[in-house]
Amino acid sequence: MTRRSLLTAMLGPAAGSAMRRDFARYETPFKYGKLVLSASPDKDAFDSRSVDCPFVFAHEGEYYMAYVGYDGTGYQTGLASSRNLLDWHKIGCILKRDPASPVTRYNIAMNWVVRENQLRTVGRLRKIRGRFLGAYHAYPNPGYESGPAAIGLCWSDNLLHWDLREPCLRPRDGAAWETGGLYKPCLVEHRDKFYLFYNAKTAEANGWHEQTGVAVSSDLTSWNRYERNPIIANGGPGSPDERFASDPCVVMDGDTWAIFYYGLDAKGRARDLLATGDDPFHLEKANEILIDVGPPGAVDAVYAHKPSVLYHAGALYHFYCAVSGKYPNEIRGISVARSRAWK
């Protein structure tokens, strides 16, 4: 019996078809099959080793992608532009590490800028208090995601220069599920409140777990973690998010909260998943994988994870980090899938 048939048998035909119909609204089964953004061939570039963590949005008639570049020392943040979501031009590094800062000495990864919330939009940027408002996370040590990262806010007038504020969320102030460090922030404004979604890890050096939580603020200064975090917890044995439930990309589908995220299972496969709910605190996971890893030789043969979604020309586009090859010589770049077949 297939997973879908088993689900229908458990819940009844009507429930099964309703769940399938709802899930279909978010499906992007048609992979482009190629990287749309890759590491720089310049060995001295900030993104010489890999590009990661796409955040795609629209601004003044063009599309932009904020992304994380890795150079062997740490993360920094880049920006690229496109008119068709496939051909991307790198603009440059817009957030650089600051050797004088104890927070961003080695890493600075901006993962989100406040934009339109609705799923079926192009994701136009919105200004808050007359400026663009972003959210970043920064690891305190050199190397790949080394040390317990913190999350902070940043402001800009032009997307190229950012004023960083001190971290507003630190792992030491959280519960046991997040004391190992905070990862990708996703900042959403809804009905005069700000919701800062993020994933975090436990403190084990090896075999840690990652889950997703949220903090809420009315003034962007005082943040209250939801008392029943994590809102997306690890699944049970054999589930696609048994170890990680990470990298939230949060949008509204009408009045429904839709959280795209990635799961890591016990076999080491990272795939993009979905959870939805009537509010951001009570979510139900979909029972299918949105973006699965590809076959051997594909650009996403190892991982297909870290979602960013928007709507363009009648199709839902789902950008993700595609990984192939073997560490430490893996190829890590950005690819895309969509809801309509490619020509």
C-alpha cells in the first residue's frame, strides 16, 4: 500500500482527497535541473567555495536574491538580480564580516527582508518605518557554522548598505532545544505584530537536532519566545524531519499560514517540506515531500533544501539549495523548481 493510500485508509477517502487537494496548491514538481547561481571561480571572492540559503524577492520591477557566500573562513551575504528568475547577475557582497565586531567577526548571513506575506505574489519588499528591515544570523567562530549563532535585525535605505543592530535573540536565553545556536531567521509583519521565525540546534557536538520556533514583538525591541516552542518539532523514527526541521520560509495563503522548511532524516537526506495552520503556533505537517533529492549525477543528488518561494507569471517558483558531490569537495549552489512544466 502506498503512503497516500495508507493515509486515505486511516482518515477516510474524503479526508485523504482534501489533504491531497490542499497539498497540491504548494507543489512544484518540475525541477529546472540546473544551478541558477553557483560559487564564484575567483578564489578570492566571498562566495568562492559555495552559495547557499536563497531569499528571493521583487523590487522596482526586478527580482533579487539575497544569498550566503562561503569562502572557507565564514559566511557573508551577497545580492544577485534577474528579470526572469533563471538568469542571475551577481551584484556583489552587501554584508561583510567585521573584524572589530565580536558578533560578525567571522560570519554575517542576512536571510530575510520584510516583504509581501501572501504566497501568490512576487514578494515585493515592504518598508518598515521608512526603511527596509532585514534579519541576520552570525556564528561567532571561523569555519563552517562554527559556534552558537545569534540573530539580529538590520536596516537599509538601498539594499546595498546595511546598519546592523545588536542581536535580539541569543541561544543562551532560550530553552534546551536552542542552546546550541540559532539559524536562519524569517521576519514577518502581520497585523501590527512581528513574527521572527528561526531554527535552532541542541548543544550536542555530534548528532544534534534542529527544530523551528518563533518569537513575537510589537516594537522590534522586546521579543517574546512562544512558550510552547518549537512550533515545528522533529518527527518520529523514519520521518523526513527526524533530525532537522529547519530553515523556515513563512508565507500566508489567504488566511492560512504556510511554512516551507527542510527536514533531515536519519539517513542524512535533506528535503523540503511543508507545514500549515490557521495561526503560526499550531501547525500540521503535510504528509509528502515537496522537493526530493535527485538521482545520482543531478545537481541536487545529495541535498535539496532551504526553501524560498514566490509567484511569477502564473507559476509558483520554489528556490532551494542544491548539493551534489562529496564533502569537502561538494558542489553547493541554488536551483529552482516550479508548478508549471518548463518549455
